[in-house]
Amino acid sequence: GEDVEQSLFLSVREGDSSVINCTYTDSSSTYLYWYKQEPGAGLQLLTYIFSNMDMKQDQRLTVLLNKKDKHLSLRIADTQTGDSAIYFCAESLNAGNMLTFGGGTRLMVKP
Amino acid sequence: ETGVTQTPRHLVMGMTNKKSLKCEQHLGHNAMYWYKQSAKKPLELMFVYNFKEQTENNSVPSRFSPECPNSSHLFLHLHTLQPEDSALYLCASSPSGTGPYGYTFGSGTRLTVV
């Protein structure tokens, strides 16, 4: 079955790098995504990576994918207080457009 | 604005009331979703519609009744809810088919059942 897991909480200091981790169980994942949810808002798509890639960089965001270990991470460089939010990873499978979400990681950035 | 609009943003209802949540998108997407988000279960899929047809019902109690009159609109009709149904209800949409589309989410309706 499908299962996507994340740690619940991460606290970092402003200016440091944040690394949010995610593990998934289904090896047929096609795309993997990172979403950000700010308080009182819906989920916003941050970035995605295709399953045949190892890394994707987009400004301060770096996504690393270890397909062998089924491990996905999101690194945020120079973390700012505005990065405080809940981050969800998600996977989509070959069968279609359905996404399976992790439980979310709450990132707290201390000034 | 993300392109997916949910109304109302906040709703307080009694257990005997009947109310409806509305979701609207004009992104040309053909799939629409209802999610429940609460402290107990961060993101709980409720219903999925593809091309106006319901393709997933995740064992949701019958006091929640979805309606999808066309690919742009999705409703969630609520009646005789319980206090434990208080949560953030999120609507999302996506193109049908495979591809790196992801979902586009609305801002949610914060529901409080008293």
C-alpha cells in the first residue's frame, strides 16, 4: 500500500539551512512534490521532481531524491521567518493524477 | 488567489443545521477533490470527482454529501454534523491524466460545529 511519512516538527534559526525529510513506500511513484501551507491558507505547490531525477534546484530550494531508499528531502537555504509553515510531501503514481500526501512537517524559524 | 475559490471562508453551524460549502475553479481542470484537515489527521481525502463523476469516496459518513454539477464547481452539503466534524475543509483541482500537475488548492473553509 501507499504510505508517505514525515517527521512532525523542525526548528531552525534564521539564516540556517532547513532540511525536511520524507519517506515513501511505493516504488512506482512518478512524480514527487513539496507543498507549503501557511497559517489559515491552503496548500501551495513549491516544487516537484520527476522520479528519474536525483536533484532539482530552484533558487533557495533544493530537492534530493534517493529512489533506492525511497527518500525525498527539501533543503531551504538561508531560512527566513517567512518560511515558517507546514511542509507536505506527496507522491503520484503511474495510474493517474491521484496524490498521496505525508502528514506534514511544521517548520519553525527562530529569529 | 490560487485559481480555486472556496466560500465561505468561515462557517459556524449547529448540529441540526444544513449548510453547503462551495468550491469553484476556472483553470480548465477536470478533477476536483475534497479534503478534511484537522489536528488528528493532517490531510484526509474525502471525495474525488473526475469529469463530474465521483471516482472516490473514502468511507465518508453520509452526513457529508458532495455534488459536482460541472467540472468547474464542487459542493459539499452538510447536515446533522457532529462537533468532531469541526475542521478546515480544503478543495483542490487538477488536470486529469498523468503529468507533473499536482493539485491547486483553495484557501479552505474553517468549519466549527457547535
